[in-house]
Amino acid sequence: MKVPSLFSNLKPGEPQPWKAVYHGVEYPGEVLIAETWQPELGEIARDINFRIVVLTSHQRVPYIADRRIAVCVPGRERPRLRRAAQEYLALREERETYGIGRERRSLLKEKAEEVLREEASLYAAGMVFTRERLLIDATELFSIPDNESRFQLLSSALLSRAYPRLPINVSALNKTLRPSDIGKVFDGFFGKGDSREARSVLRSFAPALGLARPEDPYRFDPRDCRVFPIIARRLEQQGGSLPILSLYHGLCSSHGLTWSLVTLYLLCFVYHRRPQVELRLKPGHALILRSGKMPPQDALTAELIPQIWWTSDLERVFDRLCYSEETPWNALLPYARHLCPELEPVANLKEVKGQEQLLLGRLGELKETMSQVEGHLDALSPKLGKLPKGILQALERLSRIAQSRDHFHFYALVQQECSSSQALGEDISRCQALSQLSQIGDEILAIKSYLDGVVLREGERELDMDRVSILQQLRLEDLLPNLHLFPSVKALFDWFLSRYRALYLAHHQDYHQEVASLRLVLEDSKPEVDALRRLNSIAELGEPVGEELFVTYEQLLAKASPCPIGEVSVDQEPTCPCCQLVLTARPPKGEVERFLHRLKQALKQQQRRLSSEAIRHILAQSGERRVDQFIKVVQSSELSPLVNVLDDELVDFLRQLLQEAHIEIEWRPTLSELAEKFPSLEEGEVDAAAAEFARALKKAFAKAKKEHPGKRVRLSFKE
């Protein structure tokens, strides 16, 4: 196979190891040059995370199985490249046979560079094939001058597309994680953990890998490990027996782990004992422990993990990951007894079945309780505040444990979810507290709703402090830890209610007694309201006065409506069910007083209009005796005689008299206009003011005549 000069550092058909750094992790890969495409090149079955294949001729690539593989295919061969290559080879043969001078050596160098350019151009005109389209094409890739940078760019693009998210905290990596560092992490936890180098490696990588806490990177603590749940899930999906090669390929291809990282996580997972598992070894293995002995029964258990010597190819002796055959009923008993205290140790496997049925029955009850608790919490949380995060997490853990299918599954779940049997007991206690809470939830909500509806006056400070105190104790975060104190909270509410009841009933009675008195006052003022309405109906008197008072009167009558309930009870609701009166409410006494004052002023204004010279002159011409009496009433300073004498018949008669007089009386704001122009007047401005006043009068007369043709017009200044 003829290898293009562009890739002269690659041996045909021999994979060349290549490294790429992505998200702070060094990944092993390979670069391979081949003449033709072979289907096996499209699959990765080794301990590498990417492959770059360079084909030497233009051809079709039918299918690439793995998304971590890229294939560079050149375009169709060009005559210019063939000619440049022939000239280059001829010059090189001449140099090797006869030797060449400086000029010919320079020409040879130029031809070599020309061949490289043409080959790069040929590959730039080709394609970069992958299973999933990359954000990089052949033109961009082969515009880069050297293979080192070219393959680094391509491998980084492959890794970023294959592993968009890694199950490690890459932001916590202090430096690049290399394969040699992974073995040092293992030795730091289980070997020479007290050495300076081991402590440095643990500090740099253990928290990022989720195998230790940031505040104590030297102690094995995988509570934040994102890989363990993946391994546990795969083990469960395989029925408790997971082939090692399947685990390695799955974690490498789907989750972005290197084989060394998988080995580290696998050994730590066995050591963690959640769930209790063992790592079966291949028959005929040669694994020797630190003690110099071979593992008993060809299996690695949690106790043996610290005895292992770390090597880069440990996985060669692993066969499968299994639930431990020594996961006995008696081992899960401390957990199970928190659900079913009557469970007993067993002497043989036959006794397990009956005990298991008891456990599964209690798990079913737990599942039902969880469903009821969650339903009540949906109703309580919006009104009583959110549950503490720790309780929510406990509910989530119990929800998963309640799904156990058998005692093996139960043991695997509790080992995974709970740090100890005591932790499971605490979670169950929280659930029982929530169950008790749900039983009294309606009563709690009733008290909360009642207190929320209570409105107190500023003077009831002690009562308000009791109200706030009770509401504080009804919050979920305060109520749950002190659920046994709820009877005392209810007693405090009853004491609050007895004082509030007496206060409210007295207020209800006093309020509506005063409202009844105000209503009588309003009803007594109805003749004045009717008198104003009648006077406003006489258009010849001018624009209506106080029209808004009629609406105000009806509104005040509606407000001044005494509650029809005599015996009021506030035991269920904090306000009267009929009138919804609150303690801060006050009778509309001020509104009624303001209304009566404005009503009186409006009547006086109409009285002044009636007593004006223009109106009095027209009325005097009627010769009617009752009109003469009416004129005398109008000229009186009292309103009562006017209200008493004014009826609909008299109003109609007055309106007719004014209409027959053919005199339109215009109420003009002439004086106010003059006051706006001359707010203050000096002696020298008298003539100007008089002229302005005359102009305003003429303008007002002209406008009135235009609006009322055929009538005599008199002006009356607006009050």
C-alpha cells in the first residue's frame, strides 16, 4: 500500500496510539491508515475511546457503527498530484543513485512541499465521515499544516460529540487526569494513603470523581458519586449478574469513562457495599493479593479490595459483577425490622420465603401510605409552607425502596439509598410523622384558614401576638418535629377563640346599633333629597346642583343596613356569615355627615336662585296667592319651610310660569372670569377692568341670545 507523504509517519495497517485531552481527562485513542475500508474498523472493541482512520484512496464508507470513529477519505486523484509525485520520486531516485547538487536538492525540497500541498488539497476536497455529523469538515481539517494539530482537533470534536456530559465534576479538576493518576487515587485510598504524593493526588482528583467530599478529600466518601447509580442500575437490569466486558464497553461508549476509570469505580463500588456485591474472577486467573495469597473462591469482596495491587490491566482477570451469594436474610434483618419488627432470623433458605412475604406486605403498606401522604402534602404545602429538604429526600428514598420486588432487591436498594439501618429507621419515622400529620391535616388547615381571616384592631396587641404565635407553630417545618405538641397548639387556639368571640360579638352589636341610627337619619333626610331633585328638574333655574348626591344617598342607604342576624356565631368563621363585618370596620358616620352638609349647601344654592330678583319678578306677575306665599318662603333663611311646601304640583306650576315668561336666565361665571384676569386691582386699572367686564357681559348676552332665539335674556352671576 502506498502511503501519502502527508502521513508518512504512520505505518500501514498498524494502529498508532494517540492521546487527546477533553474536559480535563486524558483519553487514549488511535490513528490508523488503511487502503480500503473494512467493517471492523467501524467498531471499537478495545480499551480506547476514539479512532481516526485515514484511507489512501477515494471510496465509499457504507456504515460506521461507533460514534467515536472518524474516517478521512480523499477526493478523486488529480493529474497534477500524480505528476508532482512522479517528479519528486524521480529526483529522489537521482539523489540516491548519482547524488545531486545544491540546486537539485532545492528543487527536490520544492517538489516534496508541492506533493504535501497537493495531498492536503486532495483530502480537503474529500470527506470526514462519522456516525453523527461533526461541526468540522475536510476543508477546515486539512487547512491545518501538521498532523499533530489536525488529529488533536478531530479527536476533540469526536469526544465532545460522543460525551456531551461526563459523570464527573470536571469543574473540580485541578489538573489533567491521566491514566497514571487513576492508579494513584486507588493507592491513596487503599494503599499508601499517607504519602505526600497520594494526598496530593487525592486532593486534586478524588472530589471531582465523586469518591470523596471537597472538605475531606483524603477519606473515601462516595455519596456524591454519579457513576455508582449507573453501575447499580446496569447490575439490576442484568438480573444481578453483569458481564464485565459489557460494563466496560457501556461506561466507555455511553458515559465517557476510560477503562482505567471504570476499573477504579468498579473496585470502589464493591468496597462501598451498597449493594453487597462481589467481583467474580476468570478461571485460571493469576491475581495475587498484597498478602501473597490468591483471593478465596475466585471472587473479590469488599474486604479484599484494599489487598489488591493496582495494575493497568486488572480488568483482564475480571469475569462478572454479581450480587453477593453471601447476602443472607440475616444481613438485611436490621433494615427490614424497621418496617416489620416481628421478622426473625432464619436457619435455612426454606424459612426465608415466609419471612419475605411479611416484608413485601409491609412494603406494600408503605407504598400505600406514601401515596396517601403525598396526596395530603399536595393540599397542605401551599398553605403551610414547603417541607424541609431533608424530609423530601427521605420520601424520595422510601418511594424507591417501596418498589422492592423481593428481599434481594430490597437489600440492594437499602444499601444504595441508606447509609445505615439507623438512617432507614429515621426515614420511616419521618414518614410515620407525615402520616399522623395527614390524619389531622383538615383540622390544621381549618385553624390556619380561621386565623388568616382574622382582622384585629391596633389595640388588640396581645391577641395578635397569640395569633401570630399559633400560625408560626402551624408551619410544616415547625410542626413536623413537634407534632406531639399539636394538642397544646389547639388549646391555645381555643383560648384565642374565646377571647376573640367576646370581642367580635360586642363589636358586631355596637356597630349595627349605630348603623341603624344612621339609617334613620338618612331616611329623615329623604324630603330634602326629593326637594333638590325637584328643583334640579326646573331647567330655567340653571344647571342642576349636586347631582352626584342622589347616587351617594342610595349608596349610604345600602351601607347603613343593619345585619339581620341577631345571634351571631364566629366559631367556624372569623366574621359574621351575613355581613362579613371585621373588627376594624367603622360605621359610615363621617360619610353621612358630609352628605347632609353637601345636601344642605345644594338646597341653599337653589334657594338663592329662586330668591334672585329675576325669578322673583317673574313669579310676582302670576298674581297667584300660593306663589306669593312661596316667594315669602324662598326669602326666608330656613330650608325646612321650602322643603315642606315644595311638591310636584308646585314645581310644575313654577316651571310653566318661567317658560311662559320667555325669559331665559343664564348663569354665567362672568365675575369669576374677571377675577382670573384681575386677581388684584389697583386704582389705575379700574377703567381697564370696567371695559373688560363690559366686554364679558356683551359676549355672554350674545351667546345666550344665539342659544335661545326669540326669548328675552337675563344674566345671573354664578354663585
